[in-house]
Amino acid sequence: MSHHIVLRVVAKLLIPLILLFALYVQFHGDFGPGGGFQAGVIFAAALILYALVFGLDSARRVISPDLLRVLMASGVLLYGGVGVASLLLGGHFLDYSVLASDPVAGQHLGILLVELGVGITVTSTMLSLFYGFAGRGGDG
């Protein structure tokens, strides 16, 4: 792949912009369309592009399969933890208004944390699937 210099340069220019757009979608999700799932897919797409251009081994050095397993569990725990926290604070499961003294601030905080959990889980799951399929040999 080292002889595809134009592809490598273009990828180095595009990947940070794709990641920036994913962050925008992630953190704008509680104000408009978008959120954790969409941002997770975009973020994973940037890392998959990196793997396609620079090689699967290079991508696995950047984010290892072991780290992906931890991130998958962490995202689900963050999502569930927000629900449990709202229960412990006297509300219903995922009743965000009890998460802060002001119900509107609690809604924003709750949605932000839940969408972050979804984004982390979707990104790590998509990358794990990609690693699983890309790592297979061509003979089976």
C-alpha cells in the first residue's frame, strides 16, 4: 500500500474531518437530529477508512480488539448507569429530569450521557465486526 501516495495523503486529510463531523453529530444530538448511533457509525467509518488505507495491522495498533471489547461494555454500562442513577434519585428508569436540580438541565445531561454510551457502543461494535471480517483469510 505504500506506493499509493495520493490515497494516503487524501486519507490523512479526510480522516480528521470525518472524526470532527462525528463529534459534531454526537454532541449536537440533544439539540437536533443525530446522536449516538449516527456519530458512532461515522466515527467507525473514519477508522475503517484508516484500516483500508494504512493496513489492518496498523489500525489494530491504534485501537486494539481488547480495547474495543472494553469500550463495548463501557458504552452499555454508561447507558444503563444513567437509567439506574435516575432510579436511585427517585425517578423512573431513564427519567433524565431527576439528574440535576433543574429538570431541563437534567434532560440535557441525561440525553448527552445516553447518546455518548450509544456512540461508544456502536463505534466499538462496528470496528469489532470489521476486524472480524477483514482479518479472515481469503481461502475460506
